[in-house]
Amino acid sequence: MSHDWTYEYSDDSSVYRRGQAQRDAINTAKEQLGADGQELYDLYNKTPNQEPITGGLGSTYCKKVMCRNTGRIGNLIDKSPNGFMEVRFPDGFRNEFMRQTEVLVLG
């Protein structure tokens, strides 16, 4: 069995529910196995260089990005097909939409 590590971004509710159930099973197994479980989780986790973001529907994991103009470090929330990226900076009150050329994805 494989796990869709990006299920949280799906617009299909059945994909989201299936991914959440799998993530819950993974977390339960990780807790039961202790240090060995954490080691396996770190080995197979497909969401590197990301940190939890809270708000809206709960926690999601996002890649770190840097604004080329200001040097601010933020979190990539979403990419749009029209060439913009939605970024949340820790010092901001709302998400910002930036051109992909203005953002450097870290890691």
C-alpha cells in the first residue's frame, strides 16, 4: 500500500478522507513502535522541508519559500495555474499572491 502525502490539497473529498484515514493509521503505528516507528516515518515521509501551518481547515504542511525582493521567509500555501503562488509570511496578517519569478523555493 502507498500513501498520498499530498492528499490535503485534493478537491475530491473521497481522496481527502482516504488520505486522512491512512495518515491516522500511520501515526498510530508510529506511536506504537516508538523510536523505530519515528525512524521509519522519517525515512518514508514525503514532505521534507515543511512546517505545519494552522488556520482555515486545520494544519497543513507547506514548503519554505523566500521572497527574492525582500528576503522574507514564508510558507508556500498553493500554486495557481496562472503563474502566481500563495505565500504566508509569519509577519503578515493574510496570505500574499506573488509571481513565481519573485519566489525562491527552498530545499
